[in-house]
Amino acid sequence: MTLIYIVITKKEKGGVFLRGKNRYLNISIACLLLFIITAELVKLGATHAVDLFIREIITDASIILSFMKVMTEIGSSEAILLVTILLLVWLWLMSERTLFWFFSLLSAGGVLLNFGLKLLYQRERPGEEREIEVFGSSLDLISYSFPSGHTMRSVILFLFVIYVTKCLTKKWIAELVFIVSIFLIISIPLSRVVLDVHYTSDIVAAIFISISWFYVCLFLFEKKFSNYGTKKTN
């Protein structure tokens, strides 16, 4: 989990000093390269045997199916959207305008990135064909498998949650949030494989591209708001 470690400096007068631009950019580039490698392996069919092997093992573990159904609901579009809105409202009320806009770009961009990558690779899901569902309604659009949308949404959200709690809350709260967030970052993607709606490579690629997207956004915001911390943005 070293890629998820984030360097935070002290709070001062309602803001947060951001630093570590080179580290963030390096992590972003590394994860982007890992995503590209995974994507190419998928296109070449090199992951097929591993995907099927893991799929057979995990989907036979019926004891944990109920738990995984709960995890996959937590990573659903509706649940992530609700948490995102609540978090944005909280940041606005806290007058953390920079973090508000950072998270807005991060979330919206992540959704568009996932949609674009799905259209680019158009990998079919395991099992029967599925349509995109939003708030219980099916859209007349094929829901492709690569990379996993549940995984991207949850990883992006909970990476930001880890980041913002380290910035704006007490140490023990930040540590508790970190543990819960890491648990969800692992459990939600795993649930997609257990429920047989994604291949393992869909999940791995989604984690890589999500971390890459998070850190490139963090790098850009640090570059733009390098003096943020001594004043609030109103």
C-alpha cells in the first residue's frame, strides 16, 4: 500500500499546505504505465487463463457472497454519488474551497475517464451482457467490463477521503478513516470478481488508473495552489 501513502504537512489558518509534487507525478506516471501494460496484456489475451482461474476459485466461495453483495452496493453509482455530494457540502461549509474544487475535478474527471476507457477497450463482461444501470433504471448502453467502474469510483473516493481527513481532522480520526478506507478499497473491487461481474484484470487495471488519476490531479492542484495555506479561498 505504499502507493496510497500521502505526504501531508501542517494546517495553518484554515488551509492545507500541499507538497511532494514530484513524488505525486512519479506515482501517477508509474501507475499509468502499469495500467497500459495490464491493458495490453488483456488485449493480447495473456490474462485470460489467470482471470478464469481466479474467477472459478472465488465464485465458488458461496459463504462470503452475502457480504460481497453489500460491498458491491457500497461501491454502486448511487452510493458513491451520495457520499460525494455530502463530502462536497462539508468542504464548502468548512470554507475549504480549494479542496472542494480539487474533489469536484477528481470525481467528475474519474467518471469521464472510466467511461472513455470502457468505450476504448469494449471488453465484454464475464457471463451475460449487461446494460448500464443508474438509480435502478437500465440505459440502452452496453456496460463494458474494462476497467471496473465500481473499482475506479471507490478507489478515487476513498483515496481523497484518506487525504482530506489527514489534512483536516485529528490524528486518531485520520488513522481510523485510513483503516476503513483501505478495507473498502480492497473489499469493493474484490466483490466484483466474487459476484462474477468482472475479471481480475479489470480490477487491477482500474486500481492502477485510479491511483494515477488521483496523483496527477493532486500534482496539478499543488502546482496551481502552491501558496495555499495562509489564506482561504472565498
